[in-house]
Amino acid sequence: MSGKAGTIGNAPRETTVAAQQAAPETALLRLGDQEIELPVVVGSEGEHAVDISKLRSQTGYITLDEGYVNTGTTTSAITYLDGETGILRYRGYPIEELAAHSDFVEVSYLLMFGELPSAEQLDEFRQGLRQHTMLHEDIKSFYSGFPRDAHPMAILGSVVGALSTFYQDSLDPKDPSQVNISLYRLMAKLPTIAAFSHKKSIGQPFIYPRNDLSYCANFLQMMFAVPTEEYTVDPDFAEALNLLLIVHADHEQNCSTSTVRMVGSADANLFASISAGICALWGPLHGGANQACVEMLERIKADPDGVGKYVDLAKDKDSGFRLMGFGHRVYKNYDPRAKIIRATCNRLLSKMDRKDPIFEIAQELESVALSDPYFVERKLYPNVDFYSGVVYRALGIPVGMFTVLFAMGRLPGWIAHWMEMHESNTKRIQRPRQVYTGAQKREYLPVEKR
Ligand code: ACO
């Protein structure tokens, strides 16, 4: 494929180099004797894309890009990230500034509605969320049906999907007022659903939401309070949770967000789409990596051979072992979220006057890996999941709940993308193509002749 400004290669690195040059208006594609012009799309931060949507109708060819390594599925105005330099911005605001000055509810508003709220809008939004924190009493009976050892992500996905049976009055994705009430319900109820799944797993009674508390403080009291005792939320814990939710709140077209968009593109309702996103997030190559990472650190702690053995294992392709919390499809630099979480970790542990051997192992592993040519050459750095588990542990959150907290953080991002897709006048059902490699037409043999 060649454009006026030169060749646009397939490999991500080459594409980045080409993208730094001035954008041509079109790219020329030569296929045998045929030459066609393809439009070039330029994003607001100078990202370049070749629009191939007419390629098949003009040439009979499709593009093939397993894992969507080099494929944009949409334009989006929500989150900008530059993986080469380690930049992450929500609606134009750097993640570092939002983490320093905002809270999760305000960031959620920004992501979903596009602008930072005025004081009045923010107050109204908080009040609105407070009105919807309780679950329908019948939802509680779902929890009795799950086995005691059910993974809380399985419960979360199921109960969120089941919300569509309780709120049948608000399932139409084309009605903005129905979408709006569903958005409030989801944001307000997800912490309650999550905390109930934890209480179920330890056999304690459910603790109802308290609307006088902040979003994070309320979640912590639903997780840790018991009816028999007074419970006071530690403000340092609520603040650490707030930061974790902010840094997880959106990350453009990742696996779970793309899932939410894909399911939503069929006009499935918001609850069904978010439930699908929760299932995608559960995978250990995605949000499940925070659980896998702490389990790996525990394993290293228990092993007298220490960190070096695991760095060697990660480099050995036959071992099937990867350093969890390391590497990222997009970041080829230090993940800015990991920096914020690492600092939170330091702050929290020193305030608690506590040493966590897992945190020490994580830091040692990071420094060994970052000076090893295998990781340096492949640009593998700690990602958001590397230190988040250590903070969750310090807060007393059990390992099985780590990915649930990721889902709570990612919820406003999922909703923002789902709404952006529905508001777009170019929305179509998402339906990728394939290159068929199976058997050609053959004769059917009745079973007795096979
Ligand atoms: N440990 C050891 N080697 C690794 C690791 C790792 N964690 N990650 C990537 N590599 C190596 C690969 O073996 C490959 O090497 P090669 O070029 O010699 O074959 C090279 O680095 C590129 O890796 P890919 O798997 O091609 O990269 P991809 O973009 O497909 O995968 C992923 C990204 C899934 C995040 C990967 O780095 C990984 O498995 N990391 C561990 C799991 C993890 O932490 N996931 C959380 C991601 S963040 C999130 O979803 C919120």
C-alpha cells in the first residue's frame, strides 16, 4: 500500500514512523493491475488511518489483522493514549491531573457526558447516584442460588445481566431518557452487587448501602461492616480506592470495551452489553491479570529460588510462563497508570507503617526485568495490574475481588463508549469478515457409508 507521503507498513512500529510524517489525503493501493485510492483519516492528536471500508466493494479483497493489532474499529472522542510515550488522557485531561484533583464520580461524569461538571451538575449527579444504590429485594435471592465458592466476577456478570429483567421499562438503547436512568442504576448498583458477592462468599449478611457516604466509602462499608459492630471507613483507604477506580475508568478500545461496543452494536440493551464486558474483563490476559499477578508474586515469595528463576522462566518460550502484570498491547513505555498506583502503594503502606513482602518482591521483579535485554528489547513494562493487587491487599480486599474492582472502575468508560456508539450517525452492527480456510464443497455421505 503506498500513499503520496510514502509507504504505510503493516507492523505497528513502521506505522508509527509513517504516522509522524505529514498526512497524505489518500493512500494508493496497488493490487496486480488495479490501483485504488483510499481515504486517509486524521485524528485530533495526529493519528493517521487508512479507511478501507470500501475496499471489498471496489476490489473483492478484505484486510486480515488477527487480534486487531493494526485495526481501528471506530473514531472516538473519549480517551487518548499514546503507548509509545506513555500518555493517557480522558476527554483531553491528563490522567495524572485527574488522579491528583478529581474523584471517581466526577471522572465518571467527565467520561460519560464529555465535560467536567459544574458544582451544581456534580452535586445533582452525586444525588442521582445515591437514589439508586439499593438492589431490588428479589435480586438477593439470586445470591442464594450461587455456590458459596462462585467467582465474584461470575456473580457480577450474571446479576448485571439480570438487571434487564428488573428494569424492563428502560431497555431501549434509542431512548435517551431510558439510557440515562439505566446509566444511574448501573453506576449506583454495581458497588452493591459487588459487595454482596463478597459477603455471600464469606457467609456474612449483606450490608445495605449508606447514602450519606461517598461512593468509595460506601463500597468499603458494604464490604467490611458487620451488623453487630460499629464500622468507620478509613479515609486513606477510601482515597486509595478512589485513585484505583480513576486510573481504571477508561482505556479506549481494549478487549472488554470493544466487547461492550460489539454487543451494543446489535442494539442489545445497556445491561446486557455491560454484562458481556464484565465477562471479557474476567480473562487473565485482560482484567484478570491483577489476580494472576498477586498469585504469581505469592508463588515467588514461597519459592527459595526467588525472582531470578521467574524472570528466566518468562524468557523461556517453552515454559508457558509469562510475567503477569508485564507487557501491554499498546504501551511500549511505562504504563502511566502503573506509576500512579505504585506511588499510591508506597504512600498507603508507609501511612499504615506496614511492609508487604509482596510489594518488595514486585519492586525487585520490576528492577530485574527492566534491566534485562529480553524485556528491554520487547519494550515490556509493568502495566496497570502489576501494583494494583498490592494496594487491594493492603485495603483487605480478597484476591477473588480484584477484577471486580477493575470492573467497578471501568464501568463509566464502558457506558461512555456504548453511548458514543449509539449517538454516532455512522453506527452499524459490528460484523467482521474472515478468510475461509476449511474444506471446499464436498459430497455428503450417509452415516452408514462413512
Ligand atoms: N512475560 C514474558 N514475555 C512476554 C510478556 C510477559 N508478560 N508479554 C509479552 N511477552 C513477549 C511475548 O512472548 C512476545 O515475544 P516474542 O516477540 O519473542 O514472541 C513479545 O513479548 C510480544 O508479546 P505478544 O504476546 O505478542 O504481545 P500482545 O500485545 O499480543 O500481548 C499482553 C499483550 C496480553 C498484555 C501480554 O503482554 C501478556 O500476556 N502480559 C501478561 C498478562 C497481563 O499482564 N495482562 C494485563 C494487560 S493490561 C490490561 O488488560 C488491563
